[in-house]
Amino acid sequence: MGYYNDVRLHSAIGYIAPRDKLEGRAEAILADRDRKLAEAREARQARREELRLTAKEEETTVTQAGETDADRAGERAARENRPGRRTVGTGASTNDAPSPHAVPA
């Protein structure tokens, strides 16, 4: 019974051990929790603000998936410059080499 009354935190009484509640320590425990939560919240806000300011100072350019430096410079991407590949108007690519299964015309 010692664990149940002295150590275990009960949800019905605000996650406080029954012995602490009966001996009047509940208010002090709850006040201490609120103080710790407020300190953690302030520290988290300060950390986020610091990260936001650091990111703003750096002003880095983020590339999107599939984008290369050549794309941003107005050139064709390296993956489209492979030999034997060409891009047609619909965006599909075809191979310049004839298919080994093609029937001669």
C-alpha cells in the first residue's frame, strides 16, 4: 500500500500522490509545476526567437526537390543534358537511338 499512497500519482487528484494531497502539499506541488512549465515555455520562446533571427541573418537560398544550380541560372539541368536524350514539346523525353525492336519502314 505504501507505493499506492505515497509514490503513485493519481489522475483524479491532479497527478499528486494521495499522501501529499491529504497532508496539504498539493497546492505547493501544483505551484511548483506551474513555475517550471512557465520557465520552460519562456526558454523555448527565447530559443525559437534566436533561431528565427539567425535564419533571417543568413538568408540562405533553399533549393526545391529536383532543382539544381543550373536551373536557378536559367540553364538546362544536368540530368537533361545526358547524351542520347532529348526533350520534346510535351515534356516527355525520347531516346535518339533507334529501338532494337523497331520494324524498319
